[in-house]
Amino acid sequence: MSRDYSLFGHDTQRAIADGLVTEDWYRTPIDRKIMKSLMQRSDYPAIRDSVILFAIMISSASLAIYLMPSWLSLPFWLIYGVLYGSAMDSRWHECGHGTAFKTRRYNMIVYQIACFCMIRDPYCWKFSHARHHSDTVIVGRDPEVAIMRPVVLFKMVLNIFGIIDVIDGVKRMCVHASGRMCRDEMEYVEPVFFEKVYFCSRVWVAIYAATVIVSVLFSSWIPILLIGTPRLYGAWHMTFVGWLQHGGLADNVIDHRLNCRTVYMNPISRFIYWDMNYHIEHHMFPLVPYYRLEDLHKICRDDFPAPCSSIFAGFKEMLPALWKQRTNPDYYVKRPLPKTANPYNYGPRG
């Protein structure tokens, strides 16, 4: 079946008619006291991780600049790039939820920095991501479907370097700077925020313009290697782990166990990704801070499909499904549940 991923097409109306626009998503039963404990926030873990993140970024950028134009600078640019172009994605995500820090101001500061790095308007994307959570991979409702069906492999390859995302981000930034909103954004952004969107984009355009001007005046690549282009050369980690979130799984269902994937990852990837590898857990209970997701996973795992044992195992499960979805968009990976689990909830039409 063909799919219309726009937010104003025939699949939007079909999702509503089929009862998929609902709050009746499946949730694993958890004792209220335990859940309340899991949702307790603390500033310490996010402050610790943020100090480490920015210290490495400043150090790697400083060493890269010092070693320019030698090829010895390359590893340090790559370190800086993956933290700018990938780690900032998870910081945008968690601080946008308001769960990373206990102190609201700290969440907002890191969120604004991360939004700039990722070229994601801080207002539009907050509403967009709220819709992603309320209508996860519901075709015609979710504005953040990373891998659409039928799968176009060429676009996926381009996005390893952030090309598709950056083109879209720059286009939206320029539209906003001109005092307009994109059509899809009109579906989920409250009008009261439009002026803030315009102002933010104009500030960003000024920063990027100044970066290019300084680079030209000093005949140096350093300014644009520091600002803007890391979103391209550092996007690969975000893209790879991002595909694993929902790639090859079911769409148009109301059970996150069917459309999300939990993957065990190494400590470095977990730091960059801020534990979003526990993705079923995050979608089912989005108010649980990232540093409690592993604890939540241990509580829920008897009700969840078995997690992928590694990033490699995740790709081993996902890639054959994506290949089949090129010609059969209705195909998806069907993962068995343990005997202790409640049955899947496929939605009103089963």
C-alpha cells in the first residue's frame, strides 16, 4: 500500500478514521510508586555529562586549530564533529523533553545550543517532537518519520552525512527568516510562537553569514569547520543509531513494542546518544530521564521483545527489512514476545 507522509493528505484522514489518533497506547503496567521514583529528576548526571561533552569539544577543536593545516588535525576535527553533529541531537532531544536536568533553565540553555547546532528551530521542533510521541510512526500524523516507505536507499546514504536534513533545516530557517511558516508546521505549531520562530531564524542567519564572511576575510576554513559544517561531517553516528529507533518495524500501530527498537550499545555510543538506545522504554514512558532508562528497562524487559545485543545485531535485523520495504512497503519485522508479556496492541483494526 502506498503511503502519504504529508500531514494533510489521504493517510492523515485514514489515520483518524481508523482510530489511530488516540491516547490509548499500550503501556506496561508498573507500580505507581516505582514509576514516581523513576521520574525523579536530578541536575547532577546531566551537568556531569555536559561538562565532559563541552570540555572534549573545546579541547578537540583547540587541538585541531593548533595543528591546522596538518593532516594530524583530522582526528580532532572528527571528534569535534561527531559531538557537534550527533551528540547535540540527543541533547536537543532530552532537554526538549525537559527531563535531562531538574532545573528548567539548564534544560533551556542546552536545548537552545543544541537546536542551533542541529539547525532545528527550538519552537517548531518542540511541537514536532510532541506529535512524534503522540502519533509515533502513524503515517500522515508523525512529522519525524526518518525512513519512509517504500525505502529510498539513495536518500539514506545521503543522510549519513546529514545532507537531506541540513538542506531541509536551512530551507526552513530561510523561510522563517523571511517571516513565513512552512505548510506542515502550520499543522502543529501554535500561532503564538510564530514571531519567536522568525526572530530565532534571523539571529541564526546572521551568525551563519558572519561565519562565512570571517572565513572569507581571513582565507581560512576554520570558522566553517567550527560552525555549520560539523552538522554534515559529524552526523554519521546520529544517523546510524537513529535508523535503529524505528527502522524496519511496524507503522500504524498503537504499541511501542511494535514500532520501536531497544539496542544494547557500547559506553561511548551511549554517551553520545544519551541512553536513547533504550527506545521502547523512552517512547512508552517519555517522562523518565535518560539516566534512569536502564533501570526502567530492567523492570519492563519481561513485557518487551528481546533487545538487540549490539548495534551490529540491530543492523542485522533492520537492513533485510528495509531492503524488502523497497518493493513491499507493508513488510515489517515481527519480533516475538516472551511468554510473560501481554499481547501486542495492533490498534482498533487489529
